[in-house]
Amino acid sequence: MAKIKRSPWVLHYDGSSCNGCDIETLACLTPVYDAERFGIINTGDPLQADIFLLTGGINGQNAPVVKQLYEQMPRPKVVVAVGTCACTGGIFKECYNILGGVDTVLPVDIYVPGCAARPQAIIDGLVKAIDLFEKRSDEHDELVRRQKHERGTKAHGSSH
């Protein structure tokens, strides 16, 4: 993992799950695993989040909530599905109320399998998400620079 420009903020949402992956995700933030050493910061505000980490399956009630949280997040953003339920629907996928994994409603970038996903695997997924976020952030910054340059050239050219 290269040096990061800024600390990405992670929004954690637990859908329909047994809470196993939820507990393991929170364990990653304790001093034992210390995921914050990689520069991440946990937030509850989607307007400040860069990485959307989801545990549990998607059902009819939480699908609109998950979509709304995702849409509120600024670009660039990365989505991480943690645990078998978030990846595929898991053992609950045949239940009447489960639509499936996170990718039934959102584009998922990083999948972290496991039931429950181990903290080491979750941290590995977060490190991959940080790298992907940095790449997308650089691409976004370049796009913004080009757009500003084009606007400046058009404004400058039309004044002559």
C-alpha cells in the first residue's frame, strides 16, 4: 500500500444479518487489529464517506436505505461487501424477504467472503478499497483539472 493523500472515511451499514460480520468489522477498529493505522476513519455520515462497507444481505426494507446512502456519498467512492451474506445473500438467500447480496442494488468493488468474515480478511479488503479509492481519487482530480482548464480556455478565448 502506497502512501495515501488523505484518510478515507468509511461508512459501515449492517443489513439483514446475524451480526457476526458486523461484530468482526467493529473488532477491526479496536486496538487489537487497529484498522485506523491504515488511515481510515469510521463515520456515520454518508456525505463525508469515501468507502461504503456493508455487512448482511439486502431485503425489501433496507434496499431503498442502502441506495439512498450510496447516492448521498460524494464521488469517487468504493463499495465493500463483507461476509457471505453481503456477497451472495448467504444462508438467508432463500428466505422470502432477502433479495440477495449487496450487488443486487449497488455496484460492489471489493468482496470479502467468510461467515463470519475474519478481521484480517476485512482489513485486507479495506486496504484494497483504500488503494482503489486513491486510484479513483487521482482520476477524479485529473478530470476536474481538465474541466477547469477547458472552461478557462473557453472563457479566455471568448473574451478576445
